[in-house]
Amino acid sequence: MPNLRDILGRKIPAWATELREMVNEHGDTVVSEVTLAQVYRGMRGVKGLLCNTSLVEPEKGLVVRGIPIIELTERLPEEIFFLLLTGDLPDSAALTKLQGEYSERGEVPSYVWDVLEAMPVDSHPMTMLNLAILSMQRESKFKKAYDSGVKKPNYWVSTLEDALDLLARLPEIAAGIYRMRYEKGPRIERDPDLDWGGNFARMLGVGDDDPVFADMIRFYLTIHCDHEGGNVSAFTCHVVNSTLSDLYYAVSAGLNGLAGPLHGLANQECLKFVLCTLERFAGVPDDEQLKEEVWDTLHSGKVIPGYGHSVLRVTDPRFEAFRAFEMKHFPEDPVLRLVSRLFAVVPDVLKEHGKVTSPWPNIDAASGALLYHYGMTEFNYYTVLFAVSRAMGLCAQAVISRGMMEPITRPKSVETSWLSDQI
């Protein structure tokens, strides 16, 4: 059975040739126009990046290699990474081979724990995760291959090696950080016979070996896997990797972007809103009470966390998937019930309010509540879980970019006076 290197070794040259021929024959074709407002507002909507792993469609949501994410929620994270890289879901033999790679590469070097244990006890868990990743840069196989003179068409091979090493180790590192940072007891050793998500769930030490908790972690890792190339974490990783900095540098940079309040911290804000509402009403309010609460929040100049999206114009399918999981397993949980009641009330209020582009919930409106149900009340840790999942997309995009031999990313900037002269 061919492994990932063999499969990509066949696919990548064809992809690179197709792209190169397209650029040679149609390089002057205009694919996007940029307005002054887009220049100022974060380049929103400007088509200027190549990303083959996934696409966010306004009326469909996240589509991974042509497959809507809602159709992939019962797949293992390993299957998703294979899909992101190759465009195909693995058969059972290919899946077993990839899981074997993770098992062989998964041992975390002891010096990583030395670094983490030397950090202040109140360090942010995302800082700990990124420092752990950076500490392993000395082992980069891409760096060694580059220094030895490997040819540009083969950069992707050692990038894939770094991706597999890094992804294999992330669950143990992330779980170790959880237990260390929040004084949950000694680290739990990985089980080489378990799957990637199942191992992560076990090493967290949460849920008393509840199989539903393990399924939830697998589900969580699958559903956050990628979100095309223009989000902050993916774009940052891409830019850094385009300089031929290895994946340890690039993924750490991308995940530092994920740690920002406008990117990866949103589910914490959503959960805080839900908990404050429960406390205010001493339980789940009825729809009229909830409607009044939403209006009061809007009139105070605040937003309803988790509602609205810069691209989507429908309910985020990932929210629907989370809500279905929650209602299937925990229909009586008051936090999860309130998430559902908000979904029934908020969109209509926002439509009446009329000052939002999209009144529909995104994934953050539901994801934190599921973690909270299992007693993971440490909000600052939620982004670490997000990061372990999103690392799959960052790594897959980097492998493909190096296979396509994409150049350094270097857009042109202008001065405000230049913009003024164009008016």
C-alpha cells in the first residue's frame, strides 16, 4: 500500500504542471478588483490567494476538497488530514498506515517538558503550546534538507516529514499542557494503539473514559480542521512558510494569530454570554425573556457573540453539527438548551434590528458549550483545542504550497496620500 509520500509524489507534479501552464498561458487574466474600502478593511473579499484544501461558500459553508464539512463530521481527524493533502479520503489500509506513522512519530522529546516546566505557572496555555512547537524547530527535517542542497521541486517532501512529526506530537503536548497548567495531576502517557483523537481524549484525563467524550474530541478536531487560506492563522502560516521558514516557525506563527480575540477566542465570548444569561435568569429563560435580553444587549451597543460571519450568509453548518451532537447526547443540559433557544430567537431579532449582514450563528455559538458540559471550564484552554485541529489545515496547505513551488508572498503596500490621489 503506498504511503502519503508515494501518493503525493504522483499527484503534486501534475498539480504543479497544471498551475504553471495556466500562469504561463493566462498570467495576465484579472481575477479580482480591489476597492479603497477593501484596502482599509483588511482586504476582505479580495481574491489574491491560492488554497486548494478548502473553500468557504456563502450559501454552503466550509467545503473540504469538494465535500461539505457536514458530510465529514463522523470521519476521523486522520482521514481529514489525508483528504486535505491528497483530495481523496483514505481507504482502510491508507488510514492504518497514516495512524502507524503518527504512532511511530508521537513521542514528545523530554526537553519540551523541561521548557514547559520552566515557564511561569500562570503562563497562557497558547503561549505554552507555541513555545513547545518552537522548541522542536531544531529537529526540522526541512531545515536539514534545505541546508544539504535539496532541489526546489522536492521541498514538499521534507515539509511533509515535518508536518507528520508535528501533528503526531501535538495531542500529547496539548494534553500535557492542560494537566500541567491547571494542576490536573501528572501527565498521562499516550497509547500507541489508539487513534489520534482518541489518544488526545485519553491524555486529557477528562470524562472518566467516557466513549462519548472521545467521540466529541474526534468530532471537535475534525470540524475545525481548515477554513480556506485567508483567515489569520492560515494566511500568517502561509506567509511565514513562503520565506522557506520551516513548519515549526510557520505553524507557531499561525497559531499565534489564532490566539487573537478576533479569531480563535470567539467561542469563549459566546460561552460567557450563555453563562451570564443563565445566571441572570436562574436557569433557561423563556423565549419572551430571551428576546428582551437580546434586545437589551443590542441597545447597549454590544453584539450577540457567535452570530454573524464575514463570509457565510446561512447558518454555519458546523454550528448545526455541534448542536445536533449536543441534542443527541445531552438534551437536558441547561447550557446546551440555552444555545438552542438562542438559535430560535436571535436570528429574528437581528433581522428586525437590521444592522447585521448575516443574522445566523457561526460555529463559536455552540463549540464552547460542549467542552463546558464535560467540566472543561478553563476558557483559556479552548483555543489550544482549536489549534491542534487547525494545525492539520496549516500543515496541509504548506505541503501543497511547497509542492506547487509558490514564491514568497509579498503584496505591495501604498501610502494614504497615494490612495487620496486616486480618488
